[in-house]
Amino acid sequence: MSDSTVTEPDGREETAAPRAVTGENRPGRPRRPRPRRPRLWFEILLVAVSYWTYSLVRNAVPEQRDAALRNADWIWRFEHEIGVGVEQTVNHAANSVSWLIIGMNYYYATLHFIITLGVLVWLYRWHPGRYAATRLVLFATTAVALLGYYLFPLAPPRLMRGGHFVDTVMVHHTWGSMASGDLKHMSNQYAAMPSMHIGWSLWCGLTVCALASVPWARVLGLLYPALTLVVIVATANHFWLDAVGGVLCLAFGFTAARLCYGSLPYALPRLVPRPAGRAWGSAPSL
């Protein structure tokens, strides 16, 4: 057993409780990545480059319009066959209340990015030992979603032929979708499956619910993906089955992190152990 020193986010040092040496450190077993304090400049660059690459690849996927419309018709028929085709009812009901649907349009356009970045910043500041593993979940989730866009092009409900859905952004002249109005040429309109609005919002919600120290924050964490599901359906940007695709992608992300780190990200130490035998701030020996 050995003591280890951990560094608080504000720079203070504390001695962690002694921990027994586990089988992961035994000779002959694969070494797991050790939690390290993330570097701010690197994380900003990594997130920016990763999102740019994701957008570039997503929009480079061929817009297979005919296949996407056929797939949308198939999903719509399948949902009705199993009795869960409620998207049109929700879309028309929300559209009948102008202030509500306008708010949903802006919710769809903004919170997807704002809250995800906010959770990343919160992890970086208060949970540095869990940051890299939890970030890996998000990145792996997003990466596997690209396969869905390529293998299963899907038109959103608002673009269906004869679907009678309301494109709420066009009708109310808001900027709630990159695939509507003047912005439609900047984004692949037929990349609806899986829904990363659900993948990212559920990642945020689970992270906050698992790690937040106050009950009201955990409740908000659970409500966020649920409300996001209502929004993506009400604005006719997704079928609810697209949300199922987003959940499956997130499950892949958690599996990747579990295989890489040997445990779920939330079970890792909150703080970063300081390397043994090295004073804080000292230069490494050559």
C-alpha cells in the first residue's frame, strides 16, 4: 500500500488515502492510461480541431437524397406499424403555440453546443482526474455517429415527401437549424440518424447526474436529455428512433472508455495523483 498526493483544481495539495496495489500494476498485464492533469491550451485546440473534423466529415458524406427519403418513409411506416408514430402530432401541437415553438427552435440551435462545452469546462475545472476518460466517451460517441450518417442516410421528418410536417424554422423565420433556410447548403440535410443532439445531451445529463454534488443539479442533468428529445421531435428535425441511434452511439462511447481505462469514467479518482518522488513544479530529471 502507498500514499499518493493529489492536486486540487485550485493548486492546493492533499494526501489521498492509501490504496492497495491492484492487479492492473502487475507485470504482464496491459498498462491502463493514468489520469493526468489536462492542459488548457491542448484541450481547447483538441476540442476545436475535433469538432471541425467532425463537421467536415459529416458534411462530406454524400447527400444521398433518394436513399435518405426512402429510409425516412421506411422508418415512418415502421413506427406506425408498432404504434409509436407520434412525431407529426407533437410537431403540429408545438407549432400551434408560437412562443413555445420559437423557443424550441433556439433551444435546438444553441444549447446543443453551449451545454456540452459547459460540461467539458466543468469537468476540466472540478474533475480533472475524470476529464480525459469522460471526454473520450464524447469523442468516441461522435466518431461512431459518422458511420451512421454514411451507412444510413436519412431525411428528417420536415423534408419527407407528403409527410405533412411543419418546418418550424422556415415557418417562424428563426435560425434553429443548419439544414433550413439559407444555411441548408452548409450542412448535410440527410444526416439525421443517429441524433447527436440526443447523444451529446445524454452524455451531459449522465455526467452531471453522476458527479454533481447538489441534488437540483442532478435533477436538471436528467431533465436535459428528456427535454431535448421533445425538442428534436417537435421541430421535426428527427424521428424518435434517431434518438435511439444516439443512445446506442453513447453506449459505444462508454464501452470504449471502459476498455481503455479499466472502469467507467465516473469511477476514476476526481483528482490527479502527483507522480511519486517528484516535487510539485520541479523540472524532470534528464
